[in-house]
Amino acid sequence: MHDKEIEGKMEKLPEDLRREVLDYVDFLLSKYQGRENSRGKFKFDWEGGLSEIREEFTSVELQHKALEWR
């Protein structure tokens, strides 16, 4: 999209500033890398969170209890 514009501006910079720009680009890539990959995907990191009460309640009983708490 802006490749030629970026390339033209990079050519005008001295070598030490070009390295700084590249470092900043690497920083941005690492900072925002996980955002695109995680969008739209549901995580099941909560799975098994209530396993210790499995023998005490059924899933239906837990659903009713959750409705009471709302």
C-alpha cells in the first residue's frame, strides 16, 4: 500500500536511523502479533474449572444456580 512511500523515506535516512526504524517495526510486529491470531477464536482456558464439584452438582443444577445469581 505505502511501500514506495516508506522505501523513499527510508532511503533519505542515514544508516543508523534506518536501523532504528527497523527496530521499531520489529517492536510493533511483536507487540501486535498475537492480536490477529486470537481474534474470533474462543479459548477454553476455563475448562475444568469446576471439576472439584463434579460429584456434588450436575450441569443442570449449576445452570439453575447461575440463573439465581443473576
